Amino acid sequence: MRIRNPWGKSEWLGAWSDNSPEAALYKPELLKYIASLMPDEQFDLGADDGTFLMCYHDWKENFSTLFVNVDFPDIWTGVRFRSKWTKSNSGGLPCKYEQEDLERYAHNP
């Protein structure tokens, strides 16, 4: 996983970190991956810039919360709200809106 510390300093030092044996072994592939990213997404594999690699197993053992940020184009607009699923607003696949479907979608996590 590629992870970014939003404060920009302090990085993972375990497996797949910048100077780890895993990163050294796969450095050509990692550099190719970095070069394939959009210019504003690229990062320096050895820099202390808050961007680091970590395997999923280590991530789930060390973190309990995930915040996802999507950098939408400037021409997009959006609304952020905090709420919960209810029988009247829960999402799901198109259905006939029978009672069973509405109750199931109301518990959609």
C-alpha cells in the first residue's frame, strides 16, 4: 500500500519502508510504478516526505482508522453531510422497493 502521512513527516520503518530489504529488492519495479503516476502524485522513494509503502498485514496491525481523500478536479462540485442509513435514503441495487428490500438497505453499512 502507498500511504501518505498528511503532516508530511514521519514514516513507517518496517517492511517495505524506504530503506528496507523489500524496497531494495524491488527498487526497479517501484521506481517504474512511481514514474507511471501523474506528475503531482509522484514521490521520491527515499525522501522523508510522509509518503511510504507498507504491506496490508502491517497496516491492519498498526492502524485502526482510515481516512480517504479524493482530490476531485476543480470543475466538480460536491456536498458533504453526516447522517445514517434509513429506510428512506439507503442505497443499493435497483429493486421493487418492497418492504424486505427497504429494511435490508436500511442496514447497509
